[in-house]
Amino acid sequence: MIAKSEAVAVLADWLVPVDSDPVPDGVIVVEQGTIRFVGRTLPMAFQSIRLVRLPSFAILPGLVNSHCHLEFSDLEAPIPTGESFPDWIRSVLAFRRSKYSHPEQLASNRQTAVASGIRESYQAGVRWVVDMATEPWSAAWIENAVASISADSPSGFAPKEPVIVQPCFELLDIIEHRFEATLALAKKHMTAPKSNGLGRMGLAPHAPYTASRKVTQCCADMPREEHRLVTMHLAESREELEWLQNRNGPFAELLGPIMGETYFERIGQVTEHVELLSKAWRASIAHGNYLSQRDLLNLAEHAATMGVVHCPRTHQHFGHLHQGDPPLTPTNRYPLGERIGLGVRHFLGTDSRASNPDLNLWTEAKRVRADQPALSSLQILKMITTDAAEFLDIGDRYGSIRVGQPSALTAIKLGDAIPRDALLADRNKLYDALLEEVTVSAPLECVVLGKSNSNIRPTFGS
Ligand SMILES: [Zn+2]
């Protein structure tokens, strides 16, 4: 047992700060949830503290999941895609209806699902989750879920906030008057006092088939000093583009009966939404599978404040761009390397359990490693650590391993296929080894406390 006030040193095969060179046989010291030392040789002041050895482990900055819908975390398996993207949306809406017949039941089940998603994310070593939040929603749900995780690791080694949820409140106006209602709720939450486990709240104009230009414009007009992330599903499916361009296709059937006048008069093309989002303090586009060259160039031009969140296994679930079944081929692979080559900034997300079997962001990174030979492993690691943290303006606390930061770090159990000498000789080989299929991620404190759920156990020093 590690006491709350006890300082602990951890010696791992590798410290991988991602924003600087890996440190072999690196040591970090953590005290009261804060990193006190990072380096190769323990200073005298820490010589007498407890030392925990983690052979075959690398310590990384905490992972950042840039797109998730925690509310669907109680789904046991992804919802089948059906004949079209709107078909899948119908099934998602039917799932909601089938489970929640009364408002009270809805809130209670939603709370359980959100808590389960937070815990699942945490167990995979995710430390920051950008969540698309819809009503009912409560800051207390997040606070309680995070407190319950903290209670499992009552130790000075664990960070005060083991995982942080950054909610982005969904706004839409396809149904008349929904815009005022969703915006009022978002503002109510955004002006409430900050709760433990919550990041700065953002806004999410849902998608161009539910949110008009008016909604996106309103988000882009938020005062810049408030630092609100704006995130939107855009150019996700071919059916979406068909609807926007011609007002027909499967979306016409789904939207026709519910569409209000305000929305209809202001339906925005993808390009118009991208243009509006470029005025926001920060804007991320979820999926963006079918963005045009013009939109991509606009995103590249605004790379300081705009990015795309790619959700690899969700992309595969829907079979976007592909002509047949997996395995992926160059023609159906998400063109990640090409788009990064253009200067479009990318991050990774899990999306929800409605399109993904789990919320393990590390598995997403490994999937990208397997599918995208043109990318370096370091580029992939940055998308879930350093770059994501910098983009979200949390780089002072996340995305690197520095003294003074919270100990919200992620441990990776390495495989043994590549000899250590080879890893020492070439740091790129180490980055490749990290993203091999066999590696496993977990919150560092769970490994240190021997509580990981993935059969990885630490060796305790004297
Ligand atoms: Zn999504």
C-alpha cells in the first residue's frame, strides 16, 4: 500500500515523453499526484523513497481521446450499419427509445452508461475524453464516476483527477425551437462552477443534416476568450453529401417528417460549415471522411486552430470508401497520410460503442499503425498525446512528461519481439514496438499498484 503522502519512484525500461527523445531506464518520482522528477538518475533527495521497477514497460503521457459519445457505453456490441447511414441512425434512435421509456429511467440509465464509459476509457489508459454530450446530462455524474475511480486507487501515486471529461454540448435546429432549448442548456452547464473531473466545456453543432448554418455560426461567434472547443460531425457519409447537394437519398426520408422551417432555410453545405468553423477559437471535425480538396486546403491553412478527428474502427465499421470487405486496401483506407501530407492536422477518437466494440484508444492507434504504412509511429503517438493536448490547450498538464504535471500517465506493456539493443540503437524502432499488436495500455498507477485489469503486474522494489 502506498500512503497518500508517500513519494514513489518508478523505474521503467523506457520513458517516452513523445515531445522529446525516449529515455531508456528512466525514472519518474510522483508525490501527491504530481510529477516531482523525470530523468535517468535519482537525485539524492529521493534516494530513500520507495522504488517500483517496471521491466518491459514504457511510460507515456496520458492518452487523449478526441471524440467520444459516452452515452452509448452500455451497448454490448456495435449497432449494425444497415443499408445506409440514416438506417444506422434509425437503429441508434430505436435503441435509445427501447431502453428509456420514462424520463427518470432515461436519466438513471444514461448516468450508468456514462460512468461505465468513463471507467472503460480510464482502464485503457485514457486520461482526457472529449465527449459529445446530450440531455439528460449532469456534471455530478462525471464527478461521481471520477471519484469512484479515485476511490479504487487511494494512493499518493494517483493523480487527483484520474480522468477528465471535456463535454461538448450538442446543438441542433432541425426540429423547430430545439436550437434555443439546446443552447440554453449548454449555457447553463457552461456557466456552472467547475466540478472535479470536468474539462472546459465546448459546443457541438451536431451535423449538417441536423444543424443549420445558424447553429455553426453561433458557435463560431462564441467569445474567443472563453476558449470553447467547437466540434462537428462533417462529411461523414456519402448519404450526407447527397442530402446536402440534392435534398434526396436516404436522409430525405429520415429528415422530411421532422424538419422545421428555420433549419430548411439555412441548410449549410460542408464547405460553408468548414468556413464558419474556421472562425472559432478551436474547431475539430469528427470523421471528415468525404471532405473535398477545397475543404482540406482550408483546414490545412487553419491548422493552428482546426483539425480532424479520425476514428479508425468506426471508419471500418461503416466501410467508408471501401469496395469490399476488410482487410483494407489502399483504395478503401482512410487517406490519413495524404491528408497529413497536405498539412491537415489529425487526432484520433474512439467514437461510441454504437459503432465500435470498445473505447480503447490504444487499440485505435495500433489499428492506424497496421493500416497506414506511410505514417511513422511517432506521428501516430503524437495524435493521441502531444498534438491533441496542444490543440485542446491543455499542453501545460498533458501530452508530455514534465515536473509539476499531474501523474496522469499511461503505461504500455511492451512485447519482446524486438531485442532491447535494437530499440536502444534506433528510437523509431521503439516507437514501432510500442504500437505492435501485442502491446497493452493501462493507467500507470494501476500498474504500479498492481491493479491493472490486463494481467500485467509490476515488480515491486525494496
Ligand atoms: Zn461521433
